[in-house]
Amino acid sequence: MLFTGFSGALPSKSMAYDFKPLEAVVQKAVSDSVFPGASLAVLYKGHVVFHKAFGKMAYDPKSSPADTTTMYDLASLTKAVVTTSIAMQLVERDSLSLQAPVSGYLPDFARNGKEKVTIEQLMRHTSGLRAHTFFAKSCASPTELFRAIDADTLLSAPGTTTLYSDLNFMLLGRIIEIITGQTLSTNFHQRFAVPLGMSSTMFTPPQTLGWRIAPVEKDTLWPLKVQRPLVNDQNAALLGGVAGHAGLFSTTGDLIGMITMIMQGGNLNYHIYFRPATLKTFLSRTKYPRALGWDLRSDDGRSSAGDYFSNSSYGHLGYTGTSIWVDPQHELAVILLSNRVYPTSANIKIRTFRPLLHNTVVKCLDFPVRQTNPSSVQ
């Protein structure tokens, strides 16, 4: 089946399902201030069966309504959508080795016990690096940030403990730039955004698009004199708004195309982005709880994907209130973009909302499912 464009261009079968319960759940989330607004897309068996926006850009009654072309700060979805996708291509073309030490690409990283950390360990979050640091408190440039990571020590031996870390993907983004000789932004634009027709997906969106971008929490702690980039994540801002762990802005319409391509084995409209075998390698379940760049549905059922997604499911969350979950067994994907961090990231109601959302989607589709262990919000 050929798909062209992606502002909602997949064949729609929305009339075949009753999505009133789903609409009610999201509308209630807006009323309960889970987020000011959101855009939601549901893909099922090769069709966009639901694609709708809710609420407003902000809580101000005069705020513009959110719609399916509203651009959201994807936060950590950048790790999966950008960095992991580019890494797949580089691994496939032998430009990047998963088993290679990070120091093979970044020699100064080989300090303080980090000599044996591998690319795969960065991608699985088993490197032993700390989860997060506010680098802008002590660093004034990207060079200083990476020097700080080089000088850091590990919290655990490489390959022994899973600890989700932004630092892993900051390093991966830098490695991609070194290998290719191009910025992460240029890499993604040329490799994916252009051929997939993702015209509203970009790093550092220009001010002329400000009216389309959902606002996020105001950064009152930015210590530097240089103008702060728009991105919510402060470390991504320190890196100029383009980073391997965060920084991408997009719409549900654009992400429909990207996720459809992945669900079809890396092929869309006769354009091969990566081979099915590469996807299998990156998405396979191993002894580790996370895949390469993507998260996996927990075996114990504790998942933001809810109670009914199969254990073959993979996805990722974004701090700003974004998420993607894909269930290949049921040919189902749910894309949620929101700005739950507006006006403050202290609002964590989305933790309860995410499992409810995915449970409701499955119930609306009414396909036979086996409930796993009841989900615990995360």
C-alpha cells in the first residue's frame, strides 16, 4: 500500500470504531489540567483510525485551540525518533559498531573507568553514567559539557545496571556528528524528514513558527548570558537546541509517517530506510529491560502503555508530556503529544493518564486481548 504525505494521509477507517469513550477520557484530562491541550493519533492495521486534537495551547481562555498541526517539544522522544533511527542506518552501513568502545569515537571519554563503555551500553542505558546533571550550572558551552562528561566517573560497572540517562544520548548525538561530519539536525532532515514529508519536524524552529508551538515551562534558572534556545530541556538548550537526547519539535501528523515506516519494517513508499533485520536487532527483547534506543513494555506489567499492549510492544516517553507506544502483535500504535509542563513541570498527573489512555484505546478498538499484570503508573 502506498502512503503519500503525512498530515493525516493514511487511509482512515475512524467510522468503524466508537471512539466516544476515548474522546471523553482526553477531554476529562484537559478539564482536570493534566495538560492544556494535546494531539492524539491512533494507527491500527495500516490505517489512521483516530487523529484529533483537544484543549488549547495554554490555560488562558483566550489561547488558541490545539490542533493536529500544533508543534510540540518532543523532549526524549528525540532519543528514539532521531538518534536511534540515524544509528540504525549507520550500523547497517558499518559506519558505527554497537560493540565498539565509546572512546573509539571520543578518545577523551576513556577516563575514570569509562574505557570499556560501548555504544550498545549507551543505547540500552547500561553504561553506568549518571542519569542527569544540570550542566549549565558549571558549563558555558557544548565543549565544556562534553569535557564534564569525560571527567565524570561511573555509578556502576558498564553492562551491569540499567539507569536511564540523558548523558548516554548526548554522547550518541555527538558521535553521529563526528562519524558523518554533519549536525544531528542535518542528518535527520536529510535521512528522514525530507523523504517522509515531515515538514513540521525540526530542531530549533524559527520564531515565525512560534504561533504553532505549544508553550512549555519558563526556565527561570538559565544562568548564561547567551540567548536561550526554545527547547524545554536545559541541557539541550546548552547544546544549541540540537542534541541526541532532546530538542526535536514535531506534530502527530508528521510522526504518523515515521511510525508507519517503522511498523512496516523500515520501508515506506518503496523507500528503504533500514532493513527489517536491523529493526529486529534494535527492538529485540534480551536480558536487559530496554531495547536499543527504545523502551520495552515491562514483563511485570508496570507500563505507561497500560494493561493490554502485548509484551512485544516498544515505545518511549518524553518529559514534556509526549509518548509513542507501538504494539507490533496487534498492529497498533498510539502517538500522544501534549505540553503537560506548561506552566510548570510540577504537574505529574500525566503519569496516571498514560495507562488509562492506552487501555481506553484498546477497549475502543475491541480486539481480543490478554490482560497482563495490572499496570502501575510511571
